[in-house]
Amino acid sequence: MRVDRSHLAYYLVIALIPLTSCACLFPGQRDSNLTQSTSDNTNESQGESADWSTGDAGSDAESEPTASGMSIATRSSGKPAGSVHMQFDVHRVEIPIDGERRSLSLWKHLNESLGDPQLTALLARNGLRAGKGDRDAWPAMKSIIEESGGRMGTYRHVVDNGLSLLVNLDRTEGGESYFLHERGGSLKGGNLPEGTKRISIDYAAQDGDATRVVLKLVPELEEARTRTRWVENDGNVVNVQDHEGIRFDELAVLVKLAPGEFVVLGSSEQADNGYLIGSRWLSSMLGMQKHETILFIRPQLVRVN
């Protein structure tokens, strides 16, 4: 399956390296220096642990090192320029797995009824789990994370001009086998090529209510190899790189969020099967200890043109 890169001339990548968490951009890399990049379309801050119970973007609590690197990127989605301006706060939480899944108690505080029971069951069979929470649920969930020995890295990113948000997780050297349960009950699989595993996020303002946000989250992989071609752009001929990849649209999560709500993406109990998407995308090793990854994503609508 091919990931469309027809607008790659507008491709923008911003690497985030937290100061307090020392989270690495890629496995094996660590940097204790703060790097903060800004442009006309993007801003980000790192190293803060957001207090979502009050709606505050940051608190004096420090982030812990994550098991492996995460970065944020954007790509053109073909939407009208400047249609929606969105601020994202993203927590990447890593909880050690040592015989028990202590993270499972987090889901007691989340609403997993996202409007499609068949999708919820399909996600579970593929080792994934999604739900949404609100400010009232955050203090209890934060306590569970801390008591479970979880480590948290926090990122902020402002996106506009119709760009999709890409949460880059970990790189794979290629050769990893995976299995995918499809809606019809069939099972398919293959080997992952060398590349970057990530979650792509598209967004929109909900029709008729500019305070509510609709998000679409899809796991995908961008291959390391590229093809180059020449294209005409505003009268100039430019060289564009096309990335091949795999996109699992069957597992797309569509969620509607009110102000103060956030979406959580983690691994289901079936993720103990290491060949499922949930395990391949949302688990990693820190030293000799296996960790599961949980993403907390809170959008805030800044402006709708």
C-alpha cells in the first residue's frame, strides 16, 4: 500500500528533544540540550507535564525519560490553507510491563464508546485500544501512571494550513512480521520494511459547533527509502521525494471531542501477541525491560477561518 506524498514539496519536519526528559529522537540517541524550533506554521514546547485537570498547558512537574524517541512532524493533507488552526498537547507515557499490565486500570476512567462498537472490537483484536477522557479523569489517571512507574514526555505543537499532525514513534530496521485482523474476519500479514512507525492525525472543526473538534487517528509506517521525481511548482521545476509506506486505514479511530476532552490510544490485552499492530507500534524496550506506550492527545481549536 502506498502513502500519498504528492504534496511533499510542503513537507515540514520538526524534531523535538525534551530538556527535562532527555527523550531521544531515535533509539540510542540522547541529548540533554533543549532544542526549540518555530516557523510561521508551527510551534512546539517540550519537557513540561501538563495539568489537564485545570486546562493548564504546563505545571512544575517534570517529565521522565521515555523508553525511546518521539518526534512530531506535519504534512499537507490537501485541505484549504488556513482553514483550521489547532494546538495539540501530546503526552507519550511509557509504563513497564513486569508480569502484569498495571496500565489496564487507566481505562476505567475513559469512555471507549466512540460510536462504532465494531471498530472497538476490531481495535482490540489488533492489540489496540482507544477512548476519551476529560479534565475530571486526569488526576486519577496521572496517579496511576506515577504509581505504575510510568515515564512521561510532553510535547506541544501548533498546526495550521491544513497540515496533518504526525506523531513519530520508533524506527524499525525492517523484517518485523505483523498480522492484521480485518473487518470481514480475515487475517493478513507481512514484513515491515525499514522506516518510521507513527500515528497520523487529521482534524476538523465539528459542523455547527466551532468549539468541538473531530480527530482521525491512523497507524502507519513511512519507509526509509524514497523515489525522486521532478515536478513543476509555481513555474519552477523542483525535485520531490516520494516515500513509500503502509497505512492501516482499517484501524482508523474517529473521535469527537468537546473542550477539555482528550483522546487516549494504547494497547489492548491482546497486545501480548507481539505480532499485532498494537504491540508493534506501542511497545518498546528500555534496557532489558519491556514497556508499553500510551498516547494522550488533547487538541484545542485556536481559530477557524
